Amino acid sequence: MDPVEIIQHTTGGVIGLSWLMIAFPLVGATILLVFNRYTNRWGHLLGVAMSLASFVVAVLAFVELLGLPEAQRRQAVHLWEFIPGMVDMGLLIDPLSIAFALLITGVGSLIHIYSIGYMSHDPDRRRFFAYLNLFVAAMLLLVLADNYVGLFIGWEGVGLASYLLIGFWQFKPSAAVAAKKAFVVNRVGDFGLLVGMFLIWTTFGTLAFAELKPITAENPTTLAIGLLLLLGACGKSAQLPLQSWLLDAMEGPTPVSALIHAATMVTAGVYLVVRSGAFFFPEGSGAALAVAVVGAATLLAGAIIGCAKDDIKKGLAGSTMSQIGYMMLGAGLGPVGYAFAIGHLITHGFFKADLFLGAGSVMHGMNDEVNMRKYGGLRTYMPVTFATFFIGYLAIIGFPLLSGYFTKEGIIETAVHAQPILGWLAVAGAGITGFYMSRMVFMTFFGEKRWEKDAHPHESPTVMTVPLIVLSIGSVFLGGYLILSNRLMDWLAPAVGAPAARPEFHFTSTTGLATLALVAVGAAFAWYKYGRAEVPAVQPRGSFLTTFARRDLYGDAINESLIMRPGQWLTRLAVFFDNRGIDGVVNGLAAGIGGSSGRLRRLQTGFARTYALSILFGAAILTGALLLVGNI
Amino acid sequence: MNPTIEFPTIEYATLAPLLLVFGAAILGVLVEAFAPRYLRKSFQVPLTLLSLIGAFALVIVQVVRGDLPTGPVAMGALAIDGPTLFIWGVILVLSAVCVLLINDEGHFVASAASVPGSADEEGAERAGHEHTEVYPLALFAVGGMLMFPAANDLLTMFVGLEVMSLPLYLLCGLARRRRLLSQEASMKYFLLGAFSSAFFLYGAAMVYGYAGTVSFAGISQAMAQGALLDPLLLLGFSLLGVGLLFKIGAAPFQAWKPDVYQGAPTPITALMASGTLVAAVGALLRVFWVGLGNLDWNWRPVLWVVAALTMMVGAVIAITQTDIKRMLAYSSIAHAGFLLVGVLATYDTGAGNAVSLQAILFYLLVYGVATVGAFAIVTLVRDPGGEANHLSRWAGLGKRAPILSGVFAFFLLAFAGIPLTSGFFGKYALFTAAIGSGQEAGDSLGAWMTGLVVVGVIASAIAAFFYVRVIVLMFFNEPAADGPAIAVPSTGTVTVITLSLLVTVGVGVFPEPVLQLANTAASSLFIR
Amino acid sequence: MTTNYLILSGLLFSIGAVGVLIRRNAIVVFMCIELMLNACNLAFVTFARQVGNLEGQIVAFFVMVVAAAEVVVGLAIIVTIFRTRRSASVDDANLLKY
Amino acid sequence: MSSLWLPILMAVPVLGAIVVALLPKGSTTLAKQVTLLVSLVVLALTLVMAFQFPNAAGERFKFEATYDWIPSFGVHFGVGVDGIALVLIALSAVLVPIVVLASWHDADGVKAADGTVVAPKRSVKTYFSLLLVLEAMMIGVFAATDVFLFYVFFEAMLIPMYFMIGSYGGAQRSYAAVKFLLYSLFGGLLMLVAVIGLYVVAGQGTFMFPELVGAIQDPATQKWLFAGFFIAFAIKAPLWPVHTWLPDAAAQAPAGAAVLLVGVLDKVGTFGMLRFCLELFPDAAKAFTTPIIVLAVISIIYGAIVAIGQTDMKRLIAYTSISHFGFIVMGVFAMSQVAQAGAALYMVNHGFATGALFLAAGFLIARRGSPHIADYGGVQKVTPVLAGFFLVAGLAGLSLPGLSSFVSEFMVMIGTYSSEAFGSGALAAAAIVSALAVILAAVYILWMVQRALNGPTAEPVKAFKDLNAREVWVLAPLVALIIGFGFFPKPLLDVINPAVTSTLVNVQVHNPGVAEKGAGQ
């Protein structure tokens, strides 16, 4: 069944006020930035309040939507005429966008709260909250906009927020560089999205979701559009080949990594694909296949990278890549996949945020040490952090009955049926996940202490642990709730369409069991390497494969040699050409005239007789010319 | 049978301006002869000024009365028509203004005869002697200028040419400072001038041989009937051209201009750069349009080359000049080239020719005025040893004398033809006339005329460079420690500068009245 | 019949012109110019005879007068310059150039 | 019936200039205050006029006033505005007071850190009266409905700007000033030939624009005249490869003058293309579209790449402008409603964005006396407010969505891509290539930000003071406008669109304009 028609929202109600969701954090950010120093004392509180406020609005809108019949669950709220004759600014409140809104504002608020503690020592905490609010606003615009332009504005808005937050400690050169890199790489993706919009507008004469019609069969144009949008998605969601920025992005404060580079922003690509699914990624189309392939490739790549990282955050970043790979894979499989992809997106939002914040809590206790080889045996020193982190860990490796289990299984099942090869790759990925996550847990919380002298690990304050607990709870139950009896699928159906056949969730499917087995093997191997055995405090050289993984599969090296170096040469060449070539010609011309002037004036010898001669010659020439002309 | 000799009729009223000037000049000579030295100046200055202004008034009266003679006057010697009157007016105004400059202290040698640096020169200077002969000489020159463009036959034209030139040869040699240069200028000007006038005369002879008469009317009639390609005619014509092009300083006959302009006393340079040029162009028009108008298909291509060459040579060589007067000399060469573009712009219809003529007359006025103003300012920038003409001395002048430099810059912009200065409309009018004539004549010629205009604008662009260079020097460079002193300008000089500025600005903003004037003058074309 | 006179005048004119170019002494140069003027006179009177009116003759008279005036002016100039430079060579006077 | 709005609008600054020039010697502060006051009055008048602008169809030009000026040449003092001219006049009126405030100390000279004089002290009165004269001319050039009058302003404008650069600029000022003047003058003179040709060939005996539209029929003639106009405008705009004067001029000019130069003067070029090249010579315009679009695309990419390689802030910004002007030209010649409206909007937005960037950079440079990016670093830590403004301006420079420049750039690109004027893939290709500039833009802006603002704080930077009230008041309005029009471009577009429509009607291209495409919404 196709998605239902989008109807113009007329009556008031919360949906009519849904713009408040964006307005609250936006106002917060504005206040904090405009009245900067004066808000230092209470700035963080304002930030949290604004985030919570928009969460409340989101919930209310959600409730109101629940109250409506399926046919009316997609409502476009017209705001103002943006570009006359091209596109109006408006919000689309439908199950999909509201689901995202809830995730963003919910997890977002938790991370706001957490940050109060985490950033308490930072002189610039106020600015941090301003940026967080800015991000929430932009992200909400991204998911709520009822047209591609609005989406694009949010899209780049979150890019900006991420730029600002990665570079929050911009006085560190590494941070500044990472921030710039993130933005630029994202722009590569945006280029795709931009050109995609050109095509959409040119072909369909509109950029509003409401006016685009679902397609059944794919044609070259839609394929092109699909691929271009996919490029955009790759940029935002750190999918191959535009993955390289995500790992550097870990330069930002940990809450940022949790919110932006795990829970929400990086999933925007998935949102884009799902949102455009009906228009450009029909089930079994080439575009959809491309999405699935990219997803599968990335989920493996990310997982492999994750195995080799000693930096806990980078390890988690790798895993984020890989998990989003799963979502992409799901998003490439049509309506069934959509449900699981979004499901995994939501649960991942919870357990990955949980893991990151846990990591942050650890760092907080270990004076910002990130190298896991300097950890060890921390479980007794920070019990709450350990407990929550462990739950998150179980969830992500897909331990039965935890959130991750249901959503990931769903994706794998669907994949194995739709695209067997990709499906089995996903299974392998799950195994690797089991390995690197277990490795992380063992290196951090088990084994004996490998701390620096001055390390006094301690449990983090309540303001940080409470969000952890909440998130871990979500990590336990959310998945089951969403997937069993297809709750999420039915909820999303109006927005993304429903599959012909409703899938049943089998706890004992062959793939499921195979996956679990592999995960177990991975975990066991991890225990064998890092739990039982001694973890060297310094990184061993490691095999070729290890270095391969450590160097992020040479992603940066490739960019370096294929893009940056030639780019630098091109730039130098262009500058040289401009100064010597073009400007050279201009100045040369001037010099030429000057020189000829210098030479010509020598003819003015000062000898009267020379002048007389010139007169005589002139006369002769004049006469000759006249006679000549006369006789032509 | 006794042959009756009828007395020649002279239209005194019409010739009044001319006669007045010459009369005053002769009176001046008498003053020199009889008045005691200490009185001479107080006679000469008023006499000269009044005569010039009176003559101008007389011209105005004629214009207002508006009953122009329909035919040549003075037994066909002179043609007093619209263009002539306009040119007369311009010349008289400019020369009157130049006299104010001449009147200023310290331009002229105390005793020309004494050797520079010799004791008796010292004495003469201490005694405060002055060559008040310059006034009658100037008047004679002016008279010649009036006669030159008004001439209706080659003889009168030759006489006018000489009457104009001879006094100028002398005046060039009378500078107080840098006398060597001055005398050299004088000699060069004299020898070359005489040389060129010999060519002119020989040309006249040839034409006479062809047409059997020296009157323009007769010549054009003869051409209307006889063969156009008679070598006699062509040779004569080209030699006449040599004489005239020499006077306006068109390439390749421009060589004298820089040297003479640089060496001569600045007021005289001003007179030559304004008055002589105006007169010469007027004469050129008479010969090319009236006398040999029917030959234009032959002389157009030749003059095309000359014009293009003149514009380019003037503009290009000026770039590397280091002496302000010399630079202005080259600029005046370039402007002569622009004027030739106008001369080239002949139409088949009287109305069309009127357009070109209007443009030329307008250009003569605005260019002459700006030139006089510029040279007037040059006289004010002085070193102990006289005027500071070397450009390097002008550096940072804008700081020490902002107003003076500002005005000078404005004149330069006018030369460059920047909008909202008179020079712009001058150029515009000329180029329009040129393109228009080409348009009327049709494709090939149209392209040629447009091409000439393009050459013209390129030349203007190059020329702009050296005008701008002076502005850069004056305003953007820091003044030298021992910069030149700015002489306290006499009322005369102030008047000159103010007048020129007012005209340049006024015409630059509201050219219409002057255009109308030039138009009325032009539309009654040249009479034959 | 008149052609010979014309040729002669042409000859005189050319001699004068060449003289101006090759002689250094200002006086001589000036004399050459006078020669050119007289060549013109000859041409005029010849043509006057040929076309049979008096204009040419009249012109000749005027030219003589003008030439005389020119002599006055020219000699004055040349003499002053000779007094200052102790030389009447045209080539010595070339301070003004370029 | 003729309206006095525009003549008054031009007269006020001229009078102001005279007043300022005549002020007693040494009363510098007074001169500044008077100038500011006058410019604010002009701004107020402009706004009142703008709000009275009858945004209805019918007469192309509103607030028309036509007086005879030089009947012999058929020249009128004819003024009047359509939507595009209106917004550009508004742009000038907004920028001038800001520039006045920004260049409060520009005439006081610039000293480098090591005490060497970069720009000596100059007369304040002259500077500000020049500024006012320039404002009058800027208004005039956009308001002129008489081609000749347009040309007069087009050329005369050079002089005040020439003096502002040459006598108030940086170390290389006179070279830059002369280069600027000669470049423009050369173009202008070629245009003069074309203007004359237009007059002669049209044979209408008038220079009034409306009469001249469609007067030239012969395509060959059109091509020549078009070339004459276009070269002048291309130099002014500036378009590759005749752009090299801009970096020098902009880098040497005092920040305020640079803003007016890049923000307004150069717009005359693109404005001229849109108004004169297209409407007077439609066939030629269509014939030349492909090469011109190619040049535009080259400018876009080339300007961006060269900008990346710059080490001097102001030069860098200048090159970014070259890239942006490429977009404007592309939009103009894409011959579609959306693209041209986008181009016209771009002219305004670019004025604000680049203006803000130049001024922010100017404030930074004023604190260090050096334009070299390498001399900075870690500014953000010392002067967060300045850095913040700089960043926002920079983001506007890379046309971040939500900031005004995005809307216009987006419209230009999508309008070019979707243009049906020639039904060719060429335009689509051009749009795609030009879209690559969004990546390059991110590189050049953010790299500059990284080198100048981020990283460890350089030693001399530690002494910096953050923006004072005056400087904040300079930048705040611009940023406000940038963000405001980023989300609500409608008011501008509503006045621009009708003007574009009538342009396209005169150019006679099929125009799938607002009406049809917008029908759905």
C-alpha cells in the first residue's frame, strides 16, 4: 500500500503549533548567542528548558496524531511563502517525522541534562548549550520540513551545528581541522542533494513532498535523482565513500558525539532515503539496491575499523558507521525494511547514546583519557556507568530480547530474503560487532588497572548518571515494543507505505541463530584476546589487517592522494596562472606600450634638420599616397 | 578709350574685428616707438586687452545682428561666415585670456639682445626693463589667427599664416628663465615653420596652375569641371596639406611641437596651444572642405592614416614624458588627431556636415579653454630657477596646494574626456559625427570610420594613463621636502583659471547652450 | 614653353629643400628656405603666364614681402642665438629633445 | 506626471557632499557626523519610496521623471526604477551609512605593527564628501532610464572611487587605483563607441531606454553593439578573464570603499547586462549566451580555486566575489524567470554578505595592521564577538542555507538548470558544474576561518580588543539582514519578479515563469 495523501492542516491544535518545536530551541540559541556573557550563569538551564519544551510539544503532537484516523495522519502545516512560485515553507507532521522528533527531542533533552555535569568545568558551557539548542532546532527543521528546500536548510543547519560543536575546542588545531573536514566532506554530499533538487524541480515542477507522486516503476530520471540523494545521504551519515569525517569528529565533546554523531544527525541520511523512498527508491529499484549495497559495505567497514581502535570514542564511532550501515541496508529494502531501519535507528539512538555517554562518564572519571589501554578494571569504581554501559553493549551486539536484537534481526532477516548476499554480509558484520564491542568492554571494565599515575576514577554525578539509566532502560525494552506485532510498521505505514505481506518475527530462524552464534564466537574471541590475556599498555604493531583497520581502511590516505594533493597543486597552479598569466598579460601590455613610448620618443632627436627631414618624408609619403589612392 | 579702374569695395563693418586688432597692433608699435619706457606697459596692456575684447564685442554684435554676408568680402579675399565668426570669437576670448597670462610678472626676458647671464642682462633686470613689444607682437599674431581661417583664397591664407607665425617665432624666444631653451625653441620653430610654409606655398602654386585661380570657389569650380586626378592638383593638394598639418601638429609633422611648447614662455605656449590650433584647424577645414571638398574620396583614406597615427603617436609618446609642458604638448598632438577625426567626418548633405562642423567647433572651444587653464596653472608652480616643469617636482602637490591641484586634476580629466567635464562632450560629439558619417556613407566606409573611432578610444585610454599619472603624482605621492613654491597668483592668472574652470565645469554639465551656438554657427556652413 | 620654367622652379625648390637638410649653418639653411620661396614665385609667375591671368603675379609680389619680413625675424633670431652660443650651427641647438 | 523622488534622492547626498566639503578646516568629527546624518536621511527617503513602490503591472518604470538635458544629442535626464533598480538603490542606501560608520577612522591612516606607515593620514572631509558624491552617482546609475545618462554615471563613478582607493588605500594603493581606473575606463570607452553606434543606428534621435528597446533589428549590428556594452560590463562585473583589477583594488582600498566597490559598483556591470545587453540586443544576447555562460562558469570555479590559494584576507574575499559574480552572470544569461530573479536577488544579497565579510576582515586588519592570514590565529579566544560576526559573514559567503545568499544562489542554479530558453543540456551542465562551487566555497571560507580564527592564539593577537559599540553597530544590521532575507526573501522577490518578467518579454524567450510553475502552489 502506498503512503496516504498529505492533507493541508487546517484546524489549530498542537499540530498547528508544531512550529513551536523548532522555535523553542531556536529562541534559546539566539538568546544565548546574542546576550552572550550575560547569560553565563543560567545559560545551561535555559538550554535544557528549551529542549524539554520542544520535547513536550513533540509528545503532544504525537498524541494528537494518534487520535486521528490513519488517512489523516499526514498533515502539512503551511508557515509562509518562502520563494514565491517555487516553494513555501511548511512542516509535515506525519508518523515518520514525529517519530524522529520524539527521538531528537527526547534523547536530545537527556543529553542536554547530561552535559550540565559533563561541561561543568568548561568556561564556555553557555556557548556549548547555545550550539546544542541550535542543533536541535536545525535537526527538527530537517525532519519536519514538508519540502526538500526546508529539509536542505535543516540539513546544512545541522552541518553547521556539528561544525561548531566538533570545533568547540577550536584552540586545539586537531579540533579545528576536524570541524572543517566534517563540513567540507558533508558539502560533497550536499552537492548531490543540491543537484538532486535541480532534477526534481525540473522534472516535477515542485519540491514539496505533498506534490510528488509515488512511483511504481523506476525511470532513468528517478534513478539519477535517487543516486544523487544517496550521495547526500552518504555525506551526512558517514557512509562509504564519504565516511572519513566521522572518526575525526570525535574531537568534539562526548555529549556531541552522543547526540549528533550517534543518535540523531548521522541518521539524517536514513531519514532522507526513507522520506524519499516512495518517490525515488521504489522496492527493488536500482536506486534502492544502491542504497542497500552502500549500507552493507559500510556496516562491514565500520565494524572492521571498530575492531582496531584503542580510542574508546573512535571505536564507538566505527560502530556507529557500521550500525548506520545496517539502517541503510534496511532502507534499501522497501517498506518492510523501512520499518526495521527506523526501528534500529531509534533503538540505536538509545543504546549508542547510552554507550557514548557511558564512555564520556568514564573519561570524566579518568581525566579525559580516551585510550582504552590506559583503562582496565573500572567496573568496581564506577558501577552505574558500568551497568548502563554493559546494557548498551548487550543491546548493540544483539543479545536476545534486548532492543538491538529485535531491530537488527529484523533488518538481517529482511535482507537475507531480499538480497541474500548483502544479508549474509550483514550477518558477518554482526559477528564482528560482537568482537569489537566485547573487546571494548573487556579493555575498559575488566582486567587489571593500566591507569596513569594521577588517575582517580570515580563515579560521575547524578546529573550524568540519570540520563544513562533512562537511556539504558530504553535500550532494553524499546526494541521489543516496536518490533513485536509490527507496532512501528503499522505506525509508519501511512507515511512510508506498508509491505504487501506483514512479516512475522521468528525467534528461531536459521539466520537469527546463525547471527547469534557468530556474535558469541566474536565475543569469545574478544575475551580470549583481551579478557583473559594481558592487554599491552602500548599498541603492538599488529598484523597487516590490524594496521589496515587502524588507518580507517586507508580512507584518509585515499582522499589525501586522490583529492587533497591534486587539489593543492591545482590551486597553486591557478594562483600562479592568475598572477603571471592573466595579470602578466595585462601588465605586459602596459609595459609594452610604455616601452614603445620610450623607444618612439628617441625619434625626437632634437636636431632641427631631422625634423625637417621628417617633414620632407611626410610630404613625399602624403603625395605618393594621394597619387596612389587617386589611381586606384 | 580709357580703362576705368573701379575702387575695391571693403565691407568695413564686417571686417571690423580684424581691423581693430591690426589697428591696435600698429598703435602698439607706435607706442613702442614714442612712449617712454616706464609708460609703455601702462599703455600696452589696456590697449591690447581692450582691442581684443572690443573685437570680441564686435563679433558678438555681428552674430546678434545676424546679417552675415552671403558671399566673400574684401573682393573675395575673406569669407566671414558662421564658422569664421565662431572661430573668431573663440580665438579672441582665448587670446585675451592669454594676454592676461602674458601680463603676469617674470615671464619675459628683460633684454632679448643681451647674452644670458651677462652683466647687461643683470642690469636690465635690475632696472626692471621689460620687452613690452610682446603685446603688439601678440596682437599681430592674433590678427594673423583671425585672418588664417577666414581666408577665402590661398594667397590670403598664406599671408594670414605668416602674419600669425612670424610674431610667434619671436615670442617663443623671449623667455626670462632658461633662455637657451627658449632661443632654441624659437629657432627650431622658425626654421621648420618657414620650411613648411614654403611647402604650403609651392602647393598653392601647383593648385593655381591647375585651377588658374587661388580662390577656393574658383578651385572647387575648376575641380567640378576638370579632371580630379590631375597630378598637378594632387601634388599641390598634398603640399598644402603639409603646411596645414604642420601647423596643427599632426604626425608626421608633429616634431616641432614638443620642443617649441617646452621652450617657449608658458603664456606663449598657451597662446599657441589654444589660438594657433583653433586657427589652423579652421584653415584646414577651409582647404579640405571648401577648396578641395570634391576631392574627399582621395584625401579621406590618407587623412584617415594621418589621424590614426597622430592620435597614437601623441598618446603613446606622452606616457614617458617627464616635463609637464612637453607632456601637454604631446597631449595636444593627440587632440589634434581627434580633431582630424572630425575633419574626416564629411557627409554628402549640408545638414550632415553641419553636425561634424558643430562637433569640431565645440571641441575647439572646450579644448582651448581647458588648455589655457592648464598652462595658467603650470605658470604658478615655481622653483627658484623659474617654473618647476619637471614632473617629479609636482609630487605631493595636492597636499601643499589642494585647490590648485584639484583644479589642475579637473582639467586633466577634461583632457581625458571623463564624463561631467567639457572634454567628454567634445569627444562624444566628434565620435558621433564620425560614426554618423560612416553610417551614412554605407558599409565599407562605415566600418572604416568606426574603426577610426575605435583607434580614437584606444588612444584616449592610453592618454588617460598619463593624465592619471600626474594626478597620482599630485595626490597619492608624498610631497618632496624641498617642493616647489606656489607663486601667489596675480588677479589676471586667477581670472584665467577661474574662467577656464567655470567653462569646463559648466559646459561639462550643461553643454546645450554652447552646442546650440556651435550649431547655429555650423549650420550656416562655409560660404564659397 | 612654360614647362622649362616649371622644371627650373621644381629644381630650385628641391635644391632649397635638400640644402635645408644638409647644411648646418643656420644662415645657410635660412637662405635655402628663401630659395624655396623664390622657386614658388617662379612657379606662380609661370602659371600666371600659362593661365593668362594676373593672380600669380600678384601672389609673387606678396611672397616677396612676406619673405622680407621673414628675413627680418629670422636674422634676429639667428643672431641672438649666435650671440649666446657663439655658433650658428643648427645642430648645436639640441637641448630640447625626446 | 513626473515624480520628484529620485531627483531628490540624488540631490540630497550631493548637497551633503558640498556641505561637508565646505566645513571649516579641522572639524573632522563634525564632517563624519554630517555625512552619517545625510546618508541616514537618504536611507530613510529610500525606504519610504520603496514602501510606496506600486508593485503592480503596467508602467515598467515607476517614479519616473524625465527632463531635457542635451536636446542636441537627444539626451534626457531621465530617471525611474523598476523592481531590480529599486532593490539595488535600496542596497546602496543601506550600505552607505554602514560604510560611513565603518570607515570612521579610515582617513586617519594605517600603521603596520612595526610602526611603518601603510597608509598616511589624509583629509577626512574629502573622504566623506567623496563618499556622498559616490552615493549620489550610485543611485543615479541604477535609476537612469536614459542610456546616455547611465553611461555618464557609469564613467563618472570611477573618479570618486579612484580617489578613495588611490589616496586612502594601502601600500600598493596608487598601482591598484590606476589599474582600476584604466581597466574600467577602457571598457567604458568601448561602451561609448557602442552607445554612439546605438544612437546613430537606431536613428530615434533619443537615448531614452524605452524608445530604444527593439530599435536595433539587424542581428549583425546587434552583435557589435552588444559586444561593446558587454565588454564594459564584464570588466566592471568582473568576469573572467578581465577580473584581475578587482583583487588589487579591493585589497588596497580601505574596507569601507572596498565594500562599496564590490558591493555596489560592480553590480552596475551585472545590472547593465540584465537591463541593457539583454533588452536592447536580444538576438545578440541569445547568440552569445553559450560562450558567456562558459565564461561565467569558469569565473565561478576559477575564482573559488584561486581564492583557496590566497594568503591575503581581502584578496581572498575579492576572489570569492569573482566566483559569486560568475553566478550572477550565469543567472542573467540563463534567460529564465527563476534564474534572473535569483541573479537580481544575488546582487543584493552579495552586497550584504560580502560587505559584512569585508568589514569584519577590515576590523580584524585594523587591529593588526596586516592583511595576511598567517599573521593571525586563535582570534576567536581573544575576541569572540568579532570572530562570531566574521564567522557568520563567512558562512553567508559560502551561502549557507538559512542565510540570504543561499536563496539567490539556489535560485540561480536551479533556474539555470531548469531553463527552457534554449532547451539545451548546456545550461544544465553549467548548473551542475557551478554547484561544485558549494564545496570549494566551504574550503576557502572555512580554511580562512581555521587559519585566522582558530588554533592556538598568536602572540600579537593576545592584545586585541573586541569590537566596540560602533563596530557592532556596523555589523549587526548586516547580519540581521542576511539572516532575515535568508528566511523571508519574499519582499525582495515580489518587486524583482515583475521586472524580470518584462525583461524576458523584451528578450522574447519562452519564460516558464512564476505563473506557470507556481500554479501548483
